[in-house]
Amino acid sequence: MQKYEGFFIFHPQTEEDGLKRKIEEVERYIISQKGTVEKSKDPFRERLPYPIKKCQEGIYFISSFEIPLEAVDGLKKKYLKDENVLRYTIIRKPNIRKPKAKVKAK
């Protein structure tokens, strides 16, 4: 299993109930694929750096999760056709290993 971070920008006119449903769908899909949601930030509204689909602002949602590699494509396909999602990206977090402490010989 790999660790990922998902970044979603929803349409600014998405209702609060609809937004909660979309976020729950993301989390349910991850769990259904034997993954875990590590943390999710509360959605926040912010101005976009450039217009996307004639929108000047969007609702941002960021989530960190762990999911099998083959399930990532399903998650991407799920949001590719969703009209309420302006943009999304899912990136794999690097596996950072801590260096082992060297033991000094006496």
C-alpha cells in the first residue's frame, strides 16, 4: 500500500450538503478498497489563480490516505466525469526513511 495526497477543487456553487456527500464518497471509496484515510482538512473557499470553467473561486479539499496502487485509477476515473469537480490531482507521497543512528565504538 502506498501513501497518497488528494487535492480536489469543487465548483463554488456546490451546496454544503452536496459537498459533504462528495467528501464522504471519497472516503468511502478509499475504505472500500481496503485503504485508510489518515487525515483530511476541512474544505475551504478560495479564489482561483486563474479561471477554471468560467469560475473565479473554488472550494478546496485536501486529504491524505493510504490505498493500494490499483485502486488509484478507480478514484481518478470517479472524479474525471464529475461536473462539480473543477480540478483534482492525486500524488504519491515519497517513502522517507530515517537514517539509522551510527553507534560509536569505544
